[in-house]
Amino acid sequence: MPEFNPRQFLTELFHTAVATADPAEVLPPFLPSTPPPDNRPLIVIGAGKAACAMAASLEQHWEGPLKGLVVTAYGHSKPLAHIEVIEASHPVPDSNSERAAQKMLALVENLTAQDRVICLISGGGSSLLAQPAPDLTLADKQAINRALLTSGADIHEMNCVRKHLSAIKGGRLAAACAPAELLTLAISDVPGDDPAVIASGPTVADPTTSEMALAILRKYHIDAGTAVEQWLHNPLSETPKPGDPFLARCDYRMIAAPAQSLAAAVSQVEQYGFTALSLGDDLTGEARDLAREHAELALTTARGCGPVKPPCVILSGGETTVTIRGSGKGGRNGEYLLALADALQGAPGIYALAADTDGIDGAGDNAGAVISPDSWYRAQGMGLNTTVELADNNCYNFFKALGDLIITGPTRTNVNDFRAILVLPPGPRA
């Protein structure tokens, strides 16, 4: 029997979570069974890191005529036969994000009640599809995005602001499609799976307000500038609300969500004969704070005093935040894992993985990282101090030096973060 490899085991759990949200598998069952009338082409639009893979799956399984446009992140596209693909920037929009939004709005202009539109939405769509509101510029939106990303604001807060500075988000894309029939197929990357938050809800009614957006900017002391302030005080900045007649022919289906991927990982842990403890798929908060909580839970479990007994795996998902204090490089999963390593300090028998299911953690080329009990000691031997590196938000360079990065490339799906802590009992296996 081959020797148990904890790192390989954790990596396999991550790949299971990703595969469970593969658009090729999850999208086909949700496609309409009948085409639009009069041999009209199905109009396909979409935005997000999974948008191109979703469109590819649709093309493969749709028998009638179709046309359309999707926008995805750089490096996340693949050739399509009938649907145009534009690559754009994430997490801060660029000129391609604006071009994609303009072309998409033009594509759905002047539709009739006999037309049918399918919109493919996934995480990342907020920055990939960016049409500034009237009187605002792309530079205005870029500045606000950068400020929000380093502020510690959570995804609900960030997308509330983004929606009210946009001419396409917060239900405005759906309104532009009216009176056509619109079906949105979505892959969730947000805690709680709220359709109004995923990619800033371009095809659903928005319950948030411009006043709330202003309050968020003030909460995080973000200088929005005169143009943004004036726009948010303008009644026209308000988004379509529940009950809006322009959204009357809209349907929304969630085809994949973090809970499904976490459940698949739980099942795999149990099949291996270990106990699985799921903390939920919707954990939020500062990455380093959550890591310290999880380190205490892992240490307590290792001592035999936790809610489960070793050998076990503590699983969680969600989307943490990082407040930038230093000048280092990294993402929220790396920050979580660096803080975990700092708290565990090489505790025996405890291994962990944290990675983003889209394959990109922050702005790096890695999905996340993995640690072993020896990671902390190896770092010390290389002159690396976990506390110092954490203070500098320098998780990427820390784990790169150790050779502990997980690099998958773009996975072309996105059900948010995946975290797994393996706690082994004392003995040969540990």
C-alpha cells in the first residue's frame, strides 16, 4: 500500500471541489428544451471567469442557431464557434471591460418579446463588465475599485458601490434586454449565493441604494471625488428594484455554488475513512483573523479536545478580506495560510491548504498554497519570519521561497475559496 501523502491528499480535495463546479458538467441540465420561435437565434451574453467555459458548454449542447458575446479574464478564454469572446482585466477593470459592456448593450438593443436571451454569470464579472454611469469615466471606476480592494470591505459592500457607479450592473443589463425573455445561469462565488451580489447582479433587481453606496465609501474613508459624489446624489444613480416591470420576464438559475463543492470534498474525506468537519461555505472576515480561529480549533482537535477526533479534516469556504498594511505580494488565501502557519508554529500532525477555485489568488499566478508541520521550520532555516512576512502582506513570496505554492492556471470556474486543515493523530502517519 502506498505511503499516505498529506499534501497530495489535500490537493486532491481541492481538485474535487473545482471539478464539481465544472461548467461542462453543471450547465447542460439547465438549458431550455425548446429553441426560440421562428428559427430566431438564441442570444448568449455573459461575464465572469467561468463565462467562456460556460459558453463552450452551451455551444456543445445547443442545437439551434445562436450568437452572442461573453467577457472573461485574461487567460481564461478558449476558442468558440458562434460566440465572441473578449478578455478583460480583473480585479480592476480596463478598457476591454468597457468595450465588452458597450458591445453587449448594443447586442441586446431593440429586442422583441419573441427573442430569447441566456446570460452566463460567474465571479469576476464586476470588473470584467464595466460601463461607467453617465458623467463618470473608466478612470473613476478604476480608482474606486482599487481603493475598495485594499480597504477591507467585503464583497457585498464592494458590489453595492460598483452597481451604483455602473450603466450595466445592478439589473440594468436585464432592463436593456426587455421585453425579451431572459434566463440567467449563474455560478456563485459569493457567501450566501445572493444573485444580486454575484458579478454585481447585472440581470437581477437590486435591493441596495445609492445612499448605502455613499455610506460604504465613508465607512472606509475612501475619497470618491466630486464626479462620483455628485452622481450618487443624483436620483438617476438608483438601480432597478424588485417589482420593476422591465424585469418581469427574467428567470435566474444557480447551476453551481460553493456548498456543492464543499459537500463533494466532505464525501471524499469520509470515503477515505477520515472524519470531516465542515464549518460552512460562507465564512467571511479578515483572512488572518479567521486563520487564528482555525489554528486554535486545529490545535484543540489535535489534543483530542475538539468537536471531532483525529484523523479528521476541517473544511470551509467563503470569501475573506485582506486589509493591506504592507508592501508585499499575495492574495487572501495565501494571507490566511501564512497567518495559520504563524499561529501553528510547526505543530506536529497538522497540514493545511487554502486556494481559490478559479486558480488565481489575488494578482499572482497561484491558486493558493499548502503547508506542512515542517513549513515553519524550513522558513526559519531560510531566514523567513512568518510574523514579519504577515505584517508586510507578503504571503506569495514567502510560499514561493518554500516551494509551497499551488499553481493550477485558470480553472475556468469559480466557487470561491476552498480551505482544508488535516489533523492527524500522533504516530507514524503524522
